[in-house]
Amino acid sequence: MNLANATPQAALLADIVAGSQPTTLACCGDTARSVAEPWCQRHPDRRLLRLSADAPDLGLPGDRVPDLALVTETLERLPRETGALLLGQLRNYGTREIAVLVHASAPWTFTDFLGLGFRRQARLPSDPDLTLYSYNLNSYNHTRTWNNPEHWANPHMWGKAWW
């Protein structure tokens, strides 16, 4: 992809792909496809999974887990439940990273993405306004100091009894 002529959202997604260096890349939506296809052409040893924006769950992989999934122009056209199913299935398949660009007019809120383990990464002032949300399997669930045997009710029983 020629970044000099790219839209800001395409350039942002291209940076994500370049930083991630996925062996398997899934894309859903026109902008995602415009970034993913040229990248995979330049890296012929990488695999590209194209998901349909109308029925994205039909193309989800059964045999190979994507390292990175790009989703654009999809959540705006799907019923909310179907969009949540798509993002949930990508997560549940073990996709390491997911980047979603969503229009401000979409029926999705910050808390919807937060509930799925996503973080708001950037707002792109364009026409219409876009927001980038990302999910990273390695960092979505931060380590809590209380989640260890020292802070449980009976730390002396840790590993001794199973019920």
C-alpha cells in the first residue's frame, strides 16, 4: 500500500499490520481489505482470510487462528447482536490482536467495546468521525495483586484441597 496516497484510517491500520507482522491476517470491510491484501501480496508466506461484511461469521477460520484481525465498515451495517457475535468469535478463536474502526454513528458505545475487552486507541476526526478500538490477547486482562493465594480466605489451603 502506498501510504502517501492512503487515507488516515488506512495508514493507521497499515501501521498496526506492520507492527504486528501476522502470519495469518483476517480482514472484514473495504478499508481493512485495502490494507490487508497488498500486505499479504508483499509477504507471500502469510495467509489472508477475507470475511464478508454481510455475514462475517461464515468465513471464520476453523483450521487456523488469525494473529491479527482488521474490522472496518462492518459493525455499522450489522445488527448489534451479530456484530457482538463476530467480535466475540474472533476473540474466542484466540485471535491475538483485533483492530476495529467504527463510525461515531454506529450503535456501539465505548462501554460495549470495554465489555468485550477492547481499548479505545484513537479517534480520527474525519467525515464521519471514526474511533479505533483494539484488543490484544496478551494485555487485555491486567494482572491484579489480589488474584493470588496470599489474599484468599484460606491461603494455607492453596493446592491442598479440591472441592
